Amino acid sequence: MKRIIQVMLINLIIIFSAKGQEVIKLKDLKTPNSPGFQILDIAPSSIERPTNPKAFAATLMSLTSNGSAIPKNFAMEFSPFWTFKSDSTSSIHKYLNIRKDKSSKNAIFSGILRKMSVSLVSTFSDSTAGSLLKNTNYIAFGIRTNLITIRTKTQSDNINIALSKYSEKVRMLRSHEEELDVLNNQLRKSIIETERLYGILENASSDERKEIQQDYNEEIANQTVIGMEIVSISKVQPNELEKALDTDKEIQNYYKKFLELPVFQLDGAFAYSEALSGNQSDNKRFNRSGFWLNGAYNINNLKIDDNLLNGNFSIIGSIRYISDNVLEVNTTDVFSKTNAFDYGGRIQYTIKDFSISYEYLKREYSNDNSNLNSDRSVGLMEYKINDNLYFTGTYGKNFGEVNTLFTLFGINYGFGNSSLKTD
Amino acid sequence: MNVVKYQIEDNSNEINISVNIITADGALVTADVDLYINDKKSLKGESKNGEHYIGKSSLGIAKELTNGLLLIEADIDLKLIEESFWEDCFKNLSIKYFLNGGKVDKSFELVPEDIKYKSDLGGTIKTKKYFFLKQVKS
């Protein structure tokens, strides 16, 4: 198992280092809360509210490898099911975890593979802080997925009504309908004519052939012109529909309805990490692995009144089993394996583009190492100013005994498609 | 522009179509089957509630469908999905069409010669597939 994970780690680094060096849009960059970071205790949040997966969430910190074969400080997360082509039947009802009709049940188990994301992380620590040791490169691999999502019957029915109205509205917003109807009728007539002429041509004598061939060629040319007109209109239709969808108030209200949080979500995650002292592969050792569950209870539209503090509130509980490799007391390079158990929770309030939360996790080691017990207590905030500008901040106390003050503030900003360093 | 000829016979067979749009789960799909015949357009099938398929829909009796033009149009809205998905959604979009009741029952796919365009931002995709219902001898 360990060997398989090591091979996967190396292969993923090679494959996705290339992918990661592509130009990343700034709006795709967000704070690195992937399991790979969470197992190392350096994610802004150790308890993330379950979400639908991202395709290639380019949580890219920095790809500088300083000439070594093992990159330092980079991270990426992607969804294998949707990044690679799949022939499986897709379904909006599964995505939204709602029932198809009144006689069916809500889609509670919406597919572990469909919502799985894989993350790969490398971070170099130049000082001893929290769970990280000085002058060590940490590489981690993580997966997470949604296990259960539950919506209420009312929520499910309301979303189905909104979906039905959405479809009607999209049909109304389609552009060039009458123009295309005329062209499609012309196209049909032209095809009938070419079929007729082709039939005559096949049975024609050589004398008749020349004249019919000319008529046939002219009809084919006419058909090509009609086809080009249809193509020309079809090319602009996606932009026109997108603009209409973006400006239509009814459609915007339907989107809000679709994005309402489910009443309960349960996510599962696994992560495995190794440490390379001095970033030398000869000094490689197992660092930590863990499995955890995050369960969120969400309340939509929690408000004081319609105009004040109308946002979403979540209570998230977390339990985590960890297999750790800790530095023995009074040594610098002797490690011993031990187990630990994390438990705690997070409360989060999100209003429009602003989110504020607090999380607390208690870590308890097995009896022999109870002196290592510690906790993590941090406050987090994120504000999306626009698609290209995020402000994020985390402040509090991290796990461990040394340098446990945990601060992570950053502004992700930029214009166009420039690459960005967020560390 | 690509128009596929589907062979039907001069008989009373019912001609049916079903369509399956394979894309990311979070895509909102609005798809229709329209039949153009005798200068008229009639809606023969549609996707409901944003779903990714058009269930088995009857086009009519074979002998009454001769020289009909069938258009299957789909609008795919990716607004519920992370933007980083959009390019893969366009690239990996697959649409399967199944026609039965004609000379042979047959599956077709959206191919590069068909109409498939996206908006500049990539959040909306439009596809069109044409079939001409050609009568052949039994």
C-alpha cells in the first residue's frame, strides 16, 4: 500500500507539474483547503464544509523547485471523474441531490466517484512550527468525496419547480428562432430537391446528364449557402443566450434556488504524507496519514430581517483518525509511530461574498504519547471582492507545542491571466 | 453542415427518437426535438427540468414522415459548475441519439461536422444535429 502511494505521488507530481505550469486564471485560485494540506495542519481550515468537486482547482502556491527533482511548495486539486472523459449518464438531479418526481426518493448517495477530488501538495518548511520540522519538504496526497447529502422534501420540490420554470424560460430566451425556422424549411426543401435530382441523374442518358448535373450542382451550392447561414447564426447564439441568462432576474433567482445548501452533508477524506529532510530523497520517511469525516448541518437564509444579515449558517462536526510518525523527545532524527484522534467542529456564516467562521479541534494521542496532546483554535474569514480579487485570513493557535501561532493572510489579486503566488 | 439521412419505409411503423446528453452532472440542459415538414415546425420531444436526456419520443408514422427534417437542439448552461470545469465540459461533451422504427434501428453521435459552439466565456454551449427522413423501398 505504502509503495503504491509513493509511486502514485511521484507520477502525479510529474504529470501535474506540467499541467500546473499552464497559465492559471486568477479567479480559479482560492485558499488551499485540500486534504493534502489538512493532513499537514497547514490548511487555513482543517474542517471544510462539504462542496461539489472542482475540476482542476489550481490551488497553486509556487512551483519553484530550486533545481531539485522534488518540487517545493505547490498544490493542486482535481476531479478525476470529470477531468477525464466519462460515458456515464450525467444527471442534474444527482448533482443537486433532489428527487426526479414526487414518486421517487431524493438522491442521498450521489456517487462517491462522481464527487471525488484528488489533491497533491508539497510544502517546504524552513523553520519548526506546529507539526512541521525545520528544513524539511513535505509531500502529501489526498482524496475526498461526498458520502451523503440530504435535502428536505420541501427543498427538493421547490428546486424541481425552479428547474421546470428555468427550462421554460431558456426556451423563451433563445434568439433568432423565426429566422432559423425559415432557414430550416429552406434547408429541407433543398435536400428534397437534391435527392430528386440525384435520382434522375442516376437514370439519365449521357445527353440529359450534363443539364441535370448543372441543376444538381446549383442546388448543392444553394444548400451550402443555407447551411452557412445556419452555422453563422448558431455561432453567436451561445453568447446571446449567456448574456440573456446573466441579465434575466427570474433566471438569477432560479440559480439561487439551485445553490441553496442541503440540510445535511457528510464528506469523507483520506490523506497520506511523507517528509524529506533537506529535500533529499535519501532522507525520506513516512510522516502522517489519516482518515476523517466532516458532517455539516446547514441553515439557509438565516436572517434578522429581509434586508439585514440574510445569509447561510453551517455547523460542521469533524472526527479524524491519524497515524503519525513523531520525533522522539531529546532527539533530532529518531521518529516513532503513534496514533492520534482529532475531534472538533466549526461554525460558519456566509453572506453574499463574505464568509466568517471559527473552528476548534482537539488532538489526543494514544496513552504513551499523551504529552503530545494539543488543540487548534482558529478564526477564518474570506471576502470575494470580485472574480479576480479575494481577501482571505486565518488567525489563531495551531496544533503542537512550538511556534503554534497560526496566521495566514493573503490577497489573491490580479488582472487577466497572469500567474500568481499566494504564499 | 452535416445532415444525416435516416432511412424510413412506406409503412405504418412508428418512428421514435431518444437523446442522451453526457456532460458534467451540474450542467443545466434544455434540449428539444423539432420536426420540419410541409412548411410547419412541430415539437416532438423535450428534456424536462434541466435533465440530460429526452425520453423516447414518437415522431409519427413512417409514411407520413417522408422528407421530414429533424432538428435536435441542446443548450447547455454550466453556471452551477466551477469555471475551471468549463473547457473540459465543452471538450468532453457527448450526445447520443437513438432512432428506431425505420429500415434499421440506429444510434448516432454528435460529431465534429455537427453544430457545436460555446460562448466566449465558455459558460454556455449550443449543439444542433440534423436528420433527414428519407423514404426507401422495403
